[in-house]
Amino acid sequence: MKKFFLIISLLALAWWPLSSLAITFSPLELSSVVKITSKLPKAAIDEIVRSTVGYLSAEDAYAYRQQLEAEEHVGSGFFVTYSGCALTNKHLIYDANGAEVNREIHLWQASDPLAKPVDLGKATVTYFRTLDDVAFVCLENTCGRFFQIAKIRE
């Protein structure tokens, strides 16, 4: 009986169009997706380096500080307003240990998935909610551009 169901399942899968099993996005939908980068705030870096006292030498602690200052947090989001505001995760733009918003938040966009993203500019955090890990960031200067928003279809 198990062999019968297995054979029927395999035959059904062979005749079923594989494209119907995949999630597809139109170019218009892809244009609403953004890459978001941010860096840790100075207070968070100070706290992290301070926690290494007794474990790292002064030279190693300095090198570690340089590494933390250069490090970028990278995530994604999508535009929800035509004026350049995006929805993302709070943990990407907010340091919970230092209770401070990250610095140098930038939004990036690519014309297609294989293209290199273009920096749209600096963004500021306008809202975040810890319970849901949700944040709302907006471009500081849109340079007169409007952006494609994400739309959910039924």
C-alpha cells in the first residue's frame, strides 16, 4: 500500500508544473526590497571592549576596537511608503546591550537580484518595537525620488 502511494505521488509530481511549486517575484515586487546596513554605537563598542579587560592585552583590545568600529550589521527590509520608509527588524538597527540606536544606517537597492546594490543614503529610525522585533527606518534625503512599495497579494 505504501508503494502504491509513493508511485502515485511521484507520478503526480512528474506531471505537475515545477514552476507552480516555486515562489516567484515580479521585477516590480523586487524593487521594493532593500538591503540595510548599520554600525554599532560608540557606547556599545566601549562596553564590549571593557568586557575584555583581563583577557586581552592593550594592543589586542585596540585591534578589537578597530575591528568592531569597522564591522557592519547587514539585513533586509522592504519599502512601505513611496517616500523611502522601510520596515525591517529591530535587532538590525538597535543595540539592546547599550540601549542605543546603531549609527550610520544606510538603505541599499538593486535593480535586479544579481546587480550590485546602490547606496540610497542615510536613514534614521522613526519607530521600533522590542516585543515584535520590528523597526521603521526612513531615508533622510530622498533626492526627489519615489520608491516602489511592497504589496501583499491574496
